Amino acid sequence: MEPNRVEVIAADGIALAAHWWQAARTQPSATVIINAATGVRARYYHRYAAFLAANGFRVITYDYRGIGLSRPSSLKGSTFTWRDWGFLDFDAVLKRALQEDETGRLLVVGHSIGGFLAGYSAAAGRISAMLSVGGQYGYWGDYRPTRRLPLFLKWHVAMPAIAMMLGHFPGKRLGWLEDLPKGVAYGWGLQQGRAEQGLSRAGAEAMQDRFAAAACPILSVTMSDDEIATPKAVSRAMRYYRRAPVTKVLLRPDDLGFDRVGHFDLFHARHESVFWRESLDFLHSGHNPWGDRVYL
């Protein structure tokens, strides 16, 4: 199934590369936006997008500014931040999807930071439901205790230091995911316990109000062997959606037939027969297929 490539223009004029998948059936069940993880190109999610389209959904994927097909010729001097990915990029894609949706159901599937940043959009209140997979915003204090020090040194010391020296973070050259704009590397690397860190009081209140406008059901899933999106990290992120009914699920790798899954693996095609197929229950009907794995 081949997607149609389109451009989505954010409110500040930045052009984002996106792809639409048309549903295999005449009347789609819903329109789905897929939000990527930090430093992951949208093409990683294309197989899952095609799977959803084959199962009756119209789907849009996109690269955040500074990443993949939305990357400028040079990242040096870029002022992009990961808040821009929510305030501007997701907001633009959400509004485009709402314009083209004919079903009355607008769903979001978000991975890692993509499972958190939907609340930054001024139109967040129009989302019908969200599936958050490993959704959190990178606070080092929530990492798995046994891995906290090496992860802290890698992502919160080395990454911002390298970005400061070079003017961007050369993640691809280092084998640490994709290259990142300097502001994104700082935003992740210097993140503390509050997502509104660095905002003015008025800016923080505006952000909190936007998150509060999202009152849709959220199914927040993470893996027991995920050293980044621990239950503590996920709970911290989901608290921002204070009006949304949030159901949190902790899956084990053997629930899915594997010895290890971790933070990045669930959108790999090897999970089509179990995780992908089970995720359809929530996307089609709002039913939680992992009811025996819920935690508070």
C-alpha cells in the first residue's frame, strides 16, 4: 500500500513532510495521526500505518521539524525545540487531519515523546482517543534505577555538551538515533521533573490549560523492560492530562512472545501478529485488550 506524500505548513511557515494512507475500505473507521519518538524518522512507523490502513483507518505520519524529510539542509543555527513539535507541528497536522476527516473520530497513536506532546495543541480537545506507547518526556530521575547513571551520562551530559560544541547533535554519525537540532538536544538533555520548565508563568498556565482541554480516553502502554518509559515516567507525563480518563498498562515481553522489547521495538513489524493486532481493539472500539495488565 503506497501512501501519498503531502506538505503540512505549520503556523510559523515551516513545511512538514507527511504521508497519507487511505483506508482499505470505502468508509474509514477513523483518522489516525502517528506521532514519532524523539530522533526517530516517521518512516519507522510506515509499516504500522499501512497495517492500520489495511484494517480500515485513514492514517497520517509526519516528520517533526529538523528530522527526516522535514530537516533543513543544515541544522547549525537551528532554533527548533521539542516544544515546537507539539505547539506547532502536531498542532498543524491535527488541524489538517480534522479538515480532511469524514468519520468524526480523530485518533492519535504516539510513541515516547509523541505520546505526550499531543496536549500542546490548541485543538487537543478535539481528539477522540489516544494510544500512548512509552509516552513520557525524558526526565532522567524516572529512568530505571539500575540504568539511570549510564543513561544520564549519555543523554543528559554527553548529548547537550556535543550539541553545544557542534551547533546540533550528530546522532546518526554516533549511532544514537537521528541527528537533532540543538534546541531539541538541550530540551531533552536538560529536562527536569516539570515539562513546563523554562516557560514563563503565563506560558506554563497556557500549556497546562491546553493539556486539560484534552478529555478523551487515553490508553497508555509501556513495557516492563523499558528503561526509559518506566511506570513512574509514564505516570508523571499522564498527570498533565488531568481531565482525560487515563488507563495505564504495563506489558511484559513474554505477553507478546518475546524475551525483550524495550523502549523502541513495538512498532517493528515483528509485533504485527500480537501487539499491532491487539491495538486494533482500542482504536476501533475503545476497548482495552490488556485489561489484566492495568496498573495505578
